[in-house]
Amino acid sequence: MTGMEFTAWFGKIELDEDGEIRDCELFDKNPEKLAELVVELHDNVQAVPLKRADLREAALESGFVDLDEDYDILLRDVCIRAAKSQISQTDTDDSRIIQAVEALDDIDKNVNELSERLFEWYGRYFPELDMTGEELAVFVSAYGSRANVPDDHELSQKASQSMGAELLFSDEELLRAFAKNICSLYDTRRYIENYINTSMGSVAPNLCNITGASLGARLMSMAGSLQKLAAFPSSTVQVIGANRALFKHLRSKAPSPKHGIIFNNPAIKNAPWWQRGKLARALASKISLAARTDFYSGELDPSIKEALEKKLESIRQANPNPPERKPEDKPQGKGGKGGKRKYRGKGKGKNTGGKR
């Protein structure tokens, strides 16, 4: 008689051909150990026999628990511990860097909008002030009304001769508080940026060494994780961030993008236009290698950057001048290839269109 074996969260069960329990090797009732087993079973799903789909009945029948209430209480405890374990596993070093990059993007978006609002708002009272962004926020938070600008300040003359409206005290306090909040956002942005620079040196040293901390972190963020970035081929790494250009190329006859976000690397950004495609291809190849080295070993390998610099230099030396553009073909006439264009005359003859 043939049966079937499968592993439940409470033990290894052997069934006969009728679905009845032939033997059961029960596990320890330690919730921690059972939770580890549940996580392992979740990662390696087994096919549970349809004849024995009710695990509660199997647990009672095998003697693992005596009552339904005991089964429910223990299963609930085990599931909670397993869920906590899986949540903690997702909190990796690269995931924290990715969250920091996304927070940086959110701050940039919000601080730009708020700075623009402060510029328009304060411009009603001091239109001659030629400041924007953080510089304007610092000025407003420090002085408020233009009447508070000291005499020895470089803008004292502009402030005294300004054509702007008078700033009421209540509005001044509001603008100062608004500007201070913008300044705090700029400070937070610098703090997050320093966190990314520090973390990338330990989490992905090779990627950081090749692309820089900021660009390497953004590549990881767009890929989803360091593991996913390491799995990408270099051709995909080359065009990360060029989604619109890539879709336009696939939908129409537009040229394929030569680079995506890696264009921000100085080796490509500062290069002549005719070298950028080859340089981007070489850089993407080393980025892919660096990401795999970081994921599987985590140790800095200086030879990757050395090989990259040699490759980039060879590309620059091999392509010092822009390529010659092919001359465009002259437009052909309607009379055929290379033929002269025929016109209808007014002379006599058949189908000439002239008078008869």
C-alpha cells in the first residue's frame, strides 16, 4: 500500500492511501522553533494531500493538542512569531539606504515647492532681494522684515529703498516660522545625505567606489535592492532611469537610449557626445560587476575601478574626434531615380494640356 508523507507546522505526517494517519512524528511545542519551521515551510511550499486538508483534525488525532482551543492558541502564537521574523528579515542594510534615498526625493520635491512659495510670498515685501532657496529661507528666518536689516549689511541700502509693501508684525512672525521650517528641511536633507554616504561605504563599497555614494544608492533604489541590481545584466544597468526614452524606442523608430541615470557620473557627463555611448557601456559593465562583488563578498576590490579607468581611457584615446556624418541623399524628382522632374508644357501634342 502506497501512502504519502508531508510536513505540517506541528510534525511530519505519513498517510495511507485512504488519507488516514499511519504515523506522525510530532515536533516540540516550543513556539520559537515552530515559528522557524513555519517560515521555512513558507519558503518551500509542499503539496498537502487533498484527502487530509484539515490540519486541525490531524493535530487532534495525532495527539499534538487535546482541544480545539489549544490548537488555536498555539497556532496564533506561532504565526505571530513567524510574521515578526519575516518582517525583521526585510529590514536589511540596503533597504534602509533605499528608504533614505526615497526620503531624500520627497524632501527635494517638498522643499522646492515651499521655497518657491516663500519666494513669491516674501517678494511682495522685498522684491529687490535677489535670493532663492535655502539662502532666502535663512535670510527671512534671521531678519524677517526688511526694516530689521542692520546698517552694516550689504543689503541695507536695498532694504531702505525697497518699493515693497510694509510687512505687518503678525505676517512677519508667520513668515519667519515658515522660513525656519524650510531651513530645517534643508538640514534634514544634509543629514540624510551624510547617512547615505556613510552607509554605502560599508554596504556596497565597490559600487560606491565606482559610481559614488549618491549615484550608487539611487541605482540600488531604482533596482529595488542590491540583490536585484546584482542580477541585472550590464545592458539593463546602462539604461536604468531612461524608461521614457526606452518605451519611445520600442513603440516607434526613435533611437535607443545610450544611458540612463549613470549619465550623472562625471566620466560620462563631462565627456564629448560621441564618446558617451561607449563610456556608458563600459561603466555599466563594471557597475554590474561591482554590485555582484558587493552582494556576494562585501569586500572592496580596487582592481575593478582600476580596470574601469583603463577602459575609459582607452575609449577616449580611440575616439578623440567626432565621427564624420554621412552626407544626406539629395531629394529625387518625381520622374524617377536621378531623373529630371517633368513638367507639363503648353505646346502642341498629345496630353500636353495646351491649346489645340
